[in-house]
Amino acid sequence: MAGNKLFSFSPRAASLMPAAAVALALLALQPQAWAFNFEDVASQAKTLAASPYKKPKGELPKALQDLGYDQYRDIRFNPDKALWRDAKLPFEVAFFHPGRIFDTPVRINEVVGKAVRPIAFDPKSFNYGANKINPKDMNGLDFAGFRVHYPVNTPKYKDEVLVFLGASYFRAVGKDQRYGLSTRGLAIDTALNSGEEFPLFTDFWIERPEAGAKELVIYALLNSRRMTGAYRFLLRPGVDTAVDVKSRLFARENITKVGLAPLTSMFFSGENQRSPAEDFRPEVHDSDGLSVESGTGEWIWRPLLNPKKLLVTSYALSNPGGFGMMQRDRDFTSYQDLESRFELRPSAWVEPKGKWGSGRVELVQIPTPDETNDNIVTYWVPDAPPKPGVPFDFEYRLLWQKDKERKPPLSWVTQTRRGHGYLRKPDDSIALLVDFEGPALAKLPADAKPEAVVSVDGNGKLLETHTIRNEATGGWRIALRMTRNDTSKPVELRGFLRNNNLTLSETWSYILSPD
């Protein structure tokens, strides 16, 4: 069986066919002769790419189009109707109702053994709350997305661990985590003047798990004006929830920029950038930095910003070891938000499988007036993007982490703080304080004095640099003071700790955004 299309066989058609052809057709009808897999989705994606793009029609009843944020949230799926609830399997699947901005139809199928069964939308599976909606008017719709439940925190309750909702967005959590940043199947022309193209996951196939299963397989078909794709997701919930992603892309036409394994997060304020308005919370962000493992042994840390203008930077690499949006600060006192609990938001680490070749990790930082917007995006841009007529394969693992986040082996940046250069006699200089911690620093002799290796680009001038032992943490601090020449342009800085020509830390890579 290919896709979710069911075979039909006409006796009249059989009478017009040679005996051998009839035999082959009958053989094709036998369920045991076929098993749905990644190649079936790839075949659909290839066929789709050979035809002109047709935008999905999001024709929803007016009652669903006019829903506000809270009204849409008041439509709730009945847990008793969850897929596999009656079978008492370790995984369950619940569904999202279409409405508001989620107006693109999403078709969802269950793969059972060798067969594919479409899951029909049923308004009786939803509670419409205080909304004045007649369920009878909801017949004939498709879903907006779905979520996967699994007992990751306690065997007595199936937690929500993975969500697919909106375009090609999805996000996951592990043990003792709260939802934060998201990821996508693909990013196209992000931050270009031509405008961004948002591919959609239009069809899903979910494999029915065995009793006692600890992993779940999900297939998805991606479509957009210039790209189609087949995806396979292998979900393994746990302390660090892992999602193995296998993809094959087919381009309808040439594309300027393709972003692989895109991560989307929020940074409003932090230790290096105070809130523009009075706020009882010292920091507000889902992620506080971009971490990059270069593949050559160097680790790079770029603290995030909420810039006043669009800011796009990148790191050119060959065969990266990985990259991720990290929430390194896990101290509640840094956030003081009992509702959002930012300290429990996961970090997301992208670990390439195989060689990704040459390209760049690009970071897009967008101005945001509040915390309701995801304003940070990062992804891998290959130097050789997908070409029309040529399949483009890539694989990676996504790790959603909290207590055992991926970090460099020597030492790492724990915070970056910014202030005036001279506090008693203010001038136009800027002070930056960077703290490092890690095993390489903990092993230093008591009389060691690490050296700060700091550089600044042509738009800045370094006035002084010091290293100071941080007795409160056992780590070391780089304290530097600088000025910049043109405040309308950014300044790039880099720094790391060294002792007797031995590197002790990752590279702190900071950008002062334009005023």
C-alpha cells in the first residue's frame, strides 16, 4: 500500500486484462504483501513535487474563524476518546480541533500491522466549553494536529510529551520539563527580504505501538510552494526525550536558502539585557544562548539578545558536531515566575547523523515588544541546498534536555552581564562580565592565573581586560571594558580562558547590537 489510498479492484476491469496482469493485481490486494514505511511517504512527496503546488483550503465554519485565543483553548479533546485508550497501550494520542489560526486541514492515519486506517474527525470527541458552537456543524472537518502522551514522570499518569500543531511546528518535553521552544520540519528563506515560506505537514501516519513499547514511530508528508518532503520521527520519551528525524526533500524549483533542523525560541530580557519596562522578573526567556559544537573541537556560546533591529549572524562550519538553543540558567531566582517556570523549559540539541558537509549555523534575532512572540530562530544552512529533480536526504537527533544538557568538556559560560564601564564616574564605555565554570577550571592549582584571550572587531576598542576567580561558584570571570566607534553598527567580540597555552573553556562569542 502506498500512502493512505485504498486499492479498488473492478471485475469488469479484470475481464479486459491478460491473465498474468490479473494475477499481479490480485497479489497487490493482499495486505500481507505490503508494509507502510518511509519509502511510501517519500514516493508521495516525489509525486507531489512533480505537480504544481495547490494551497490547502482552510474553509472553516465562521464560528471557528472568529474564535479568540481563550475561546479556542476552551475547546478540549475528551481524553476518553484518545487513540489506544481502550487498548491500554503505553502511548496515547489526542487531537486538536481546527479553529482560529489553525485552519489548514491535517489528515491523520493509524498504521496497524500492514494496514493503514484513516482517523476520522468526530466533533463528539470534543467539549466546546462556553463557546456557542453546534457540534453538528462541525462534521466533515479535519484535525489541526495531535499530541502524544506517555508516562514520563510517573507510571500512574500519561504526560503530554510531543505536540504537532501549526505548519511544520512540533515540540517535546522530557522528565520534569515544561513546554518552551519549538522546532520545525523545515525553514525556507527565513529573514530574507523576499519573505519566508512556511511548509506544512499535511498528512501523518502513526504506527500503533506494541504493549510495553518505549518508542513511537510517526511519518509525515510536508508540502509548500517550492518544496515537498517525507519525514520519519522516532520518539523516545525519557529524562532526555529524544526524537530521531529522517527526511527526504524534493524541490519544485530552486530555493535561495533552506534551513535544516530549525529551532524557534523566545528571548525578551536576561542578565545581559534588562527588561525595557518595570518587571518583577529578572529574566524572561525560553532560551538564553546558542551553543555550537564546531566539529573541530571548538565549542561556541552566543548569548541571545532582544535587538532593536533584525539581527542575522552565522558560523561557517564543515560537518558540525551539533548545535542547540539552550536554557543554561536553571535557578528559579533568576526568573521568579511561578506560572511560566522558565527554569524548567527544555534546551533543544540538534545532533547530525552522518556528514552534513559544509554550511553554516545561522542565528536570527528579531525585535519583540513582549514575551508572547517567538523571536529567535536558528538552523543549519547547507552550502549545497536541495535542487529540483534530485532527492535531498538528511538525518539528525533532537534531544530535549534539562538536567543533563549538552555542554563542552572543559568549561562553559554560565552568565554574561552588561553595564556601564565606570560606575562612579560614568562615561561612554561598556562593561561586560563573563563567568565560566567547569571541570577544567576546578582542576586548576590554587596559584593558577588563567589568561583571558579577548578580541573585538573594528567597530570596537578594548580598553582593559581582567580575570578574577569567582569564589562564590569556584569558576573564573572575565571582566572587560570597551567602547564602540559607531553605535548604529554592531560589534563582535570573542573570548576564552587559557592557561600556559592550554585552552580551558568554550569560546564566548558576543554581539553588541546597534543602538
